[in-house]
Amino acid sequence: MTALIQLQDITKSFAGIHALTNVDFDLQAGEVHALCGENGAGKSTLMRVLGGEMRPETGRTMMLGEELRLHGPTDAIRRGISVIHQEMALAPDLTVAENIFLGALPAGISWPKLRERARALIARLGFDIAPGDQVSDLSVAHQQVVEIAKALSRQARVIVFDEPTAVLSTGDARRLLQIIRDLKAEGVGIVYISHRLDEIYEIADRITVMKDGRRVDTVTPASTPVDQLIRMMVGRPLAQLFGDKPETRIGDEVLRLNGLTLPNGVRDVSFAIRSGEVVGLGGLVGSGRTEVARAIFGADPVSSGEMVLKGAPYRPRNPRQAVRRGVGLVPEDRKGQGIVLDMEIRKNATMANAAPVTIAGFFRPGAERGLVQRLIQSLRIKLGSMNDPVSSLSGGNQQKVVLAKWFNVDPGLIILDEPTRGVDVGAKTEIYTLIHRLAAEGKAVIVISSEHAELFGLCDRVLVMGEGELRGELLPPDYEEEKLLTLSMTRRQPRAAGGQA
Ligand SMILES: Nc1ncnc2c1ncn2[C@@H]1O[C@H](COP(=O)(O)OP(=O)(O)OP(=O)(O)O)[C@@H](O)[C@H]1O
Ligand SMILES: [Mg+2]
């Protein structure tokens, strides 16, 4: 059978880094072919070649046995190849509908009609997003949905999903997997890139593993146990994903919230966290977790209720004040808030003024360099030089830089919003170890994650939110996904069980 797509002998390098070396890859119609490998392995670069965005030094792309000579992404789209990027590629100032049809405007159609079509495409994905909304006002999850709608609008024969579920909640991710199954049934060829191995096993017909810019092997899920796959990716067997939490002394109370209420719909949230604790915030996307985190960090205003930090009243008016009091936040939207893309890696990692925070005075620049070096090593950040811009890093490696920055400061309370999004399995383990180490050093850690396994593997207890309320708490004996979801969706009785505070 002639393959729908064949990439043959692809080689590509950037200023001395061999991103791809003689890679072969093929895709059949109606197949889901997963691509996995560590951060920086070359997955996105290979797909940029397929999408006509990058010209390789060697090799060629075949479609149904004929060579494709792509002159840029628009050309690829015309041939039916759509790449949904890991890093959002939407125009932030345009509306949802404008983004969906950008560059592929059907001729002679009115804007109201286009908006209607956009709405229908989004509804097909099971979401309700207003076509007239500006993209920059959407959550990252919704931006991702718009990207997918855009690919659907183009009737693509080949769709590449580059880590689509990294920003989606569990429910949304499930919906996306179903959409992929439907597309597959229609004969679309799908390349699926993800660090969530459970998804890959669920959906892939074949898996190609890449490492250091080379293809290691192409296997089927049925014939390859997951530990073997990990070994192929990481090049070493991986012990336990979550490791053991070191002996930690739970100390004094660090933060207490009493009836925290925010203008954005979060109501009456009360809980306390002690030094040495790792506390999870679980619940569906939109349940208010990020909002609570931002309020604690002084990034959003509080309408009523109080916060007490280490025994003293605490009401930061901006992140700078929060940082001064020893509170840190690794935000969910790192591209917007955590990182400066065209600044050097070294500066980003040690940075004193990452928007929106200024942490001047908090750093001792001399001592940092060695520290950053160690963090780069322990997080296995793959880079050419510390002086390269962050934008030259692969998606997952950018993520690690943001984390490095925060592991580098010394807060008493650190909030991590989706800390392992887009990070490979090996580095995940490292991040878990670092989080445990923070707790062992006596810090209080709050982790927000949409990966329930991650919350359960990492946290001493999990506070569950739903629709802006704190709906209860799970302790390890009750660590089950279903319990968490049920709790998150069960409305609280007025004035009953409002957390222990
Ligand atoms: N524009 C660029 N300039 C310089 N180096 C680049 C550029 N794009 C990619 N690279 C390098 O090429 C290598 C492969 O990157 P790529 O983005 O393909 O990795 P990936 O497998 O997609 O990783 P991740 O899982 O983190 O997304 C990395 O070392 C990366 O730093
Ligand atoms: Mg990538």
C-alpha cells in the first residue's frame, strides 16, 4: 500500500545542533501514528518539515508516492496537510472566527456566515466559544480548541497534533481523542505527539520513538510494554515515576485562607497549608484553581475574606509584594507570564524581572550561575548555550527553564500551576523529586494539575474545587479519579463542610 505520507532521510540542523539526522517516517491514511521522545528529540522539527515550514538539508517528502516540494506552510495546507502547533500560532488580536479562516477564506462569503461556520466547527468539537471573541481573551485550552477547529475547517487529509492535550483538562482531552478517532474513521492520517503515554497507548496504531534527532524504532503498542518504550525514549530504565516522598516534618502553618471570595466567581474558599506539605488543587479546568492561585500571588484582586501568611495578615496588592513575603507562583500560561522568549536562557532562568514579577533584590547574581547550571543538569534541559534565546528551545525545554527560575528563588510558599505540562517522562521524575525536596526543606507547596495521577502521586492531600467553590478534600486512601470528579461536580450544601479551616 502506498503510504499517504513518507518522510525520507530528513536531516536538519541549527547552528551546530543536529535537530534531525537521517530520519524516516511514514503515515498511512486512516492511521494514528504517535511520535514520542524526550524534550528536544526532534519531534516538532520533523513535523515542521512536513508542514512546509522548514526546509531540511537532506531528504524528501512524498505524498501518495509522489514527491512534494512544499513552498511554505500555505502550500502544505493546500495539499491537505495541517499542523496544529505545540506553541500556539494564533493571531492574538483577531477574533476566533478570523483565526479559523485566516489564510483560507472561502470566496464570496459574508462575515456573519463565517462566524456561523466557526461556531458550528467549535460545536462539533463539543465546545461553546463565541466566534466574535478576541483570541487573546481565551484560556489556553480554548485557544487550542480554535487551533483544532482551524485544521478541521481545511478538510485536511493529514493532521499533526503536536501535544494537543497538554493544555486540556481530562474531560476535554477525552473529547479530543474521540474526535481523532472520528477523523481516523474518515480516512484522515494523523500524527499524534504527546508525553502522556497512556493516551498514546490508547489511540496509536504505531509509535515512532525519537532520541537526539534520530529515529530509534517504530513499534506497535500491543507489542511494546510501556517500560520498554520509556527505555527507548530515555535511554535508561526509569525507576518509579513519582519516587518516594522523603521523610518530611510537617511544621507550622504557612498560609490560611478564610472565606476567600474573588470578583471572578471564586466563593468562600477556606483552607490552610503547613510547612513541609505538598497540597494538590484538583478539579476541572474552570473550577477556579488558577484564580485562587493568582489571588494568593497578588495577581488578581480579592473581594472579601482574609489570608494569613505565617501568622500575619496577608493581602498582596501585586505579585511583587507576594514575592517579598516569600510567595512564588509558576503560572499556567508560561508563554504569556513566565518567560521572555527572545531573551537568553541564562537570563530567563535567573531573571529578576520576568513579567509580571520583579524580584529585584531577591537574587544574588554571583551565586546563581552555578545554581542554574546545576538546575539545567538536573532537569536535563537540552540546549546549545545558556546564551541562546529561549525561543530556540523545544517546547518542553522552555518549560523547564521557567521551572528552573522558580526553583532558584527561595519562597516559603510556592504554587505550581501545571508544572509538568509538555515535559517528558524523564524530566517529570526530576521535577517530582525537586518538588519533594522543596517540601523537605520546609516549604509549603501547592500543585495544580489536570493530570490526576500526578496529583495523587505527588500530594499529601488534594483539595477539590468545582465552579469556584472548594468542594472537599481527598486523602491518599481516597485517591481515585472518580472520587475526585464526583466531588468536583457535587454542589456544596450551603454552610456545610467548608474545608477544615
Ligand atoms: N529555531 C530553532 N533554532 C535553534 N534550535 C532549534 C530551533 N528549533 C528547534 N531547535 C533545536 O532542535 C532540537 C529539537 O527540537 P524540537 O522542538 O524538534 O524537539 P521536540 O522533540 O519537539 O521536544 P519537546 O518535547 O520539548 O517539544 C532541540 O535541541 C531544539 O533546541
Ligand atoms: Mg515539540
